[in-house]
Amino acid sequence: MEASSVALLLASLLFSAASAVDYTATNNAGGTPGGARFDSEIGLDYGKQVLADASSFCWSIFQQPTEADRRSVQRIALIVESMDGVAYNSNDEIHLSADYVAGYSGDVRTEITGVLYHEVTHSWQWNGRGAANGGLIEGIADFVRLKAGYAPGHWVGPGGGDRWDQGYDVTARFLDYCEGLMAGFVAQLNAKMRDGYSDDFFQQLLGKTVDQLWTDYKAHAVCAFVYPTMCLAACLAVYPAICHSICPVVCPTVCPIVCPTVCPAICPIVCPTVCPVVVKRYINQDISKGNIDLEKGIGVVEDKHMGSSNKLRDEPKLEYQPLPGVPLVNEKP
């Protein structure tokens, strides 16, 4: 069967299943500013459609094409009412705060769509029969919201947070990192949580403890931020010939594999000693001279180091002194 046919069949199965669930929406705050704004900028029909769309998306993320794979849910209801907070899901009834709708500054339709994707996820995810970490439960719900494209701007960026199970956006970003290590990780984690929960699930799926993965994740986030500016700028300023010859080969292949393992081991030693010296001696000097443009996200060595075709001249003339014991690439013996 062709891939297109498989995709159509899967979509058909999901649509049929979605049609079997009853989606309802009620506005009990019609006489309030939030209720009125909900009616004018969101609407009950749109709310019901989001419930259905979010359900289908959850089944796709969790790889649950049949009813046997999922929780038994016959009805999901949206109820708009005056209350504190934002929203919560209780027995597959999603209670949305009209007060939050009234006070939200920005595109309220997009914001509430994201909130509903989060809350609908709670209807379909497994919770380890109540044993799963609450932060993980909320993190999976925000992971679904993230993958659906409704992550708001106030969320932490990749690498943010203090603990992997901090919940919500922090845990969602961590799960997204884990998903990058193994496609379908969140689906398999959720499946394991059908009958119970253990932190060992992370090691069973990814070969590392969740704490090791969190350490790798934090290091990976730092590298993703630092490399395009600090690291590449330092390499180009100090060792341009080496960088230009090996980086196009090494970086896309070796670095993503080596860095998560090596960085946590060497960064605590290297960063407090070597990095500040490199930054101060090379990068800061080049920035002040206009040789490096960090706004472009990469190091740029001025023309005295590079030809017009951006290929290095045979003998680039570098002005800087090397770090103790580390020769420059063009240094004569």
C-alpha cells in the first residue's frame, strides 16, 4: 500500500473515531464581559470544533488510531463560566474562565485554542493509574500544545527551568528534547503509563535515567545558544583554517552525538577557565574591531583573514597571541 493511501486510511479512522465522541460547548457567562468576548471572538461552534480537532491531534501524537488504544471517553464538554484561574478538566468537562478571556491581552482566539488543546489532552492521556508525577502529566499536555503550534510567547525557551518535572512549559520543552532523541518517545511513554508509572520508563526507552537526560538537555540547550555565537566566533578568530576545513564535516554529524555526552563532563572544567579567556582575548577584541558580527549568529572574520570568496588565504595573518601551550594554526615552529 502506498504511503498516501496509508495516510488517507489513518485520517479516515481518526475522523470516524472523532465523530463517535460527543463534543458540546456552553457559555454560562453570557452576561459578563468575558462571556460576551467569548461569543464575539471565539464562539461555541468554534469551541466544539477545537475539541474535536484537539482530540484527533492527541490520537496522532499518542499513536492511538483505534478506540482500544485510548481512554474510554464518550463526551467532552466545554463550559465557559466566571471563575478564577484559566481552565481545568474534571471528568472530561473543561471549565474555561470567562474572567481570563475578558482580561487576556492579545489574540484571545489563538490563546484559548492552545488552552483547549492542553485541557483536551488530559481527557486522552494515561496517568499511570494516578501514580504519575503531576508535573509530567501537565508537561505532556503542554507538549501536545507545543507540537500543535500553540505555544504562547511567555513560555520558557529550550533549556529553561530547574527540574525536569517542574511541569507545564518547562517539562514540555524537556519532552520535546527527548522526542528529538527518539521519534515517538512521548507516545511510547504515554502507552507505558496506561497501567502504572515509574521514572525508569525514561531509561527503558532512551537508555539513560531521567536525571541524566535532564543534565544532557541543559547542556544541549547551552550549546545551541552558545555555539552559533561564542564558539563559532572563537573558532573562526583563532583557528580559521582548521574550522573551515573540518566544521562542515564534523559539526552536522559528530557534534550532535558527542556534545550531549562530552559537554556535561568537560564544561564544568573548561567553561570557568578556558572560555572566559577565549572570550575576553579573542571574541571581545574582534567585536570591538568589527571583525565579528554576533547579530548574524555566526563568527565573521574580517577580510584580512579571508578571500573575497570566503575561502581562507593560504597564510592568514592573525594578530592575537595563542592561549598558553596552544599554537595558532599558522604559527611557525
